[in-house]
Amino acid sequence: MHPLSLSLVCRFISPSLSGEKKLIHCNMELNTIKDAFDRVVKKQKLSSSKSQDMIERVSQEIEQAISRMQSVSGTTSQPDHKEVLAEVKTKLKEISPLSQLDNPQKELSVALNKYPKILEKFFNPDISKAYRNVDSDVHTVNQILASHFYREGLFDIGDCFTEEAQEPEYADKKSPFLEMYRILKAMRSGDLEPALEWAAINREKLNQNGSNIELQLRRLQFIDILQKKGRDEALKYCRKYMTPCAHVCMPDIQKLMACLLWAGRVECSPYYDLFLPHHAEKLAEELAQQYCKLLGESYESPLSTTIAAGVQGLPTLLKLMNVMTGRKQEWQSMKHLPVPVDLAKELQFHSIFVCPVSRDQASEENPPMLLSCGHVLCKQSITKLSKNNSTRPFKCPYCPTEVEVGQCRQLHF
């Protein structure tokens, strides 16, 4: 089964179950699906094997009959064709291929019919229940789509989309990504010059971002020269391009100089790891990340990230809608979800604070406030506890401390 399918099944488990019970429940559901799938595979293999066996047996009888009918040489009389055919007919009747294949086919058919029903039991294909009408700007959506196509290197599709959507201004996003893919293509073919030129032009910005990608590119170029042109050329390259930055990369230069001693037998060298091809692949990925960062763009496509988050959150939303059946208006007007939606760490981009008193999620209008005792509540909860009196002390709901509104400090999130 596809990993995404397994993930969706796991996330349909009730959030009210404890961690251990949830895992047991999840395993039980997955085992049910797996057992049903295994039954289908087993019956299919049995049916296929039985069919192949019958075909071989029937073919063998027919071939023997043909051989007997054609055996003229060396005999005084020709074989009676009718008698041979009658014998074949009798043997085929004894074999009875259709009746022997009937039972395996029926068992396979039963297993195949049950499997989709089991899948339907655990998967809800109607995701429209979790959809809520939200006002969206068409131009913004078009910009996101165009940006996604260009970011992924799908330039022909991006051009076609911007033309059909009549959004020619979004084609401006194409040029920077064209340059990025040109550099990456050159890197993957072994040409590091375009990447080095880009790194040199953006050296100051890269340093501000804490990136040493130019040094890594120089190191990779040194290794390539050492392997293809020998020690002398590699040493000249190091003196020309790496000596000026020796004050910040001396340990790297020392390693590269040591590599000169192992030229021609790098596989025996303690620095063999520097010669492995995966360094170039990782460097290409890092260059793409830094390139997007300098453009003010995220490395991952916002559209891909949004869809991934939606896929992970969808099971919880479907379960919520099943609970709220008949209360569609309440769902449409809801500002905050009444249940948590678990997302993978890479899909979490900012912290969320939920007030332990009101159970409301913090917002700009209702920010989290740090009390003098160290506990945190939302501003509206503090206003209610102090009865809207900034000079009236109130008791912290989680400890005996008396707190004044003026002592509370707003937290930024």
C-alpha cells in the first residue's frame, strides 16, 4: 500500500484515544487492510498457478496426439486419426480443466469483491464535507500557480498558464528561476563556472546569511582539477583562488593540500570522502536554497507546502465534519478549529498559543500576556479576571499569586 494511504488511515484514529491505544487501534485497522490485500494476492497466485498447470497439461495431451498422428515413418500402418482424437477427448474430459479452474476463480472473485468494500470502510472519498467557502483573490491564486511552475522549472507550462490566465506580469518571475536552473544544469554536467560566478557576485549577501557556498564550490573545483589535471594545476588553482581567504578557511586548505600527496590513489587516502560524488549533489541543493533565499523566496514551493499540509490535516477535518453533521452554519462561521490538527514539523512555521482559560487561540487583537508569576494568559482573559480594572489585582488561576494588570507584559509570537 502507498505510504500516503497508510498515513491517511492512521490519521482517522480518534484523538481521544491515548497514545498507546491509538497505536493499537491504528495497527488493527492497517492489519485488516493488509490481510484483505494479502488474501487477494494469495488467491490470484493460486488461480494463476492452477490455470498455468491446466494449460500445460492440455497442451501436452494435444501435442502427444499430434505427434502420434504424424508418426508415419517406421510403421506398417497409419494411425487411426479418429481413434487418436477420441482418446484425446477422453483424457481432456478426465482432466476436466474448466471444473478444476472454477473453484480458484470463484475464490479470487470473492476476495476481489471484498477488498474495495474494506477500503471504503476506512477511507472517505468525499472530501467536499471538509471544504469551507473562503473568499480568495483570483490574481493572488494565479500568481501562486505561475510562481510554482517557474520554481519547479516547468517554464513552458508557466508561460502557457500566464498567457491563458491573462496575467503577463507574473512572467517576470520566470527570469530568476531560468538563471538558477541554468546554473544547476551546468553543475550537474560538471561545469562549476556559472555557480562560481554567481557566488562571487553575491559574496557579500551570502556572507551575511552565514553561507560558505563559495568556499565549497572552490573546494569541489579543486578536487575536480586534481583528478583531471594533476597536482601542479590543482596547486595553482588553490594559490590563485583560495589563498586570499586563508584567514577564514585554513583548515579546509590544509586538507586540500594533504590531498595533493594522495593524487592518483585517492581511494586509499584518509580524505577519500572529499572525492565522493554526493558532495556535488548536496552542493547543488544548497545553491538552490541560497538562490531562493536571496530572491526572498522560500526553497519549498508555497503551493506544494499548502497541499502537503492540507493532506495531513484533511482526516481530522473530515472527522470533525462527521461530528458536526447538521451544523453546517456553525462550521462555516467558525474562526478557530475546536480540535488540534497535527502537522509534521516541516509544516510548522510559527508558534501558536492557546489561552488555558478561554481556550482561544492568541491573535494580534488578543495577544499572549506574561504574568508576574510566570504564567501566560491571553489579554481578554486578563481583562475579565480583573473585571476591566487595570488597578485591581486578581489571582492567577494557576497559582496563589496576586497579579496587577500593569505588571503583565505582552509576548510577541
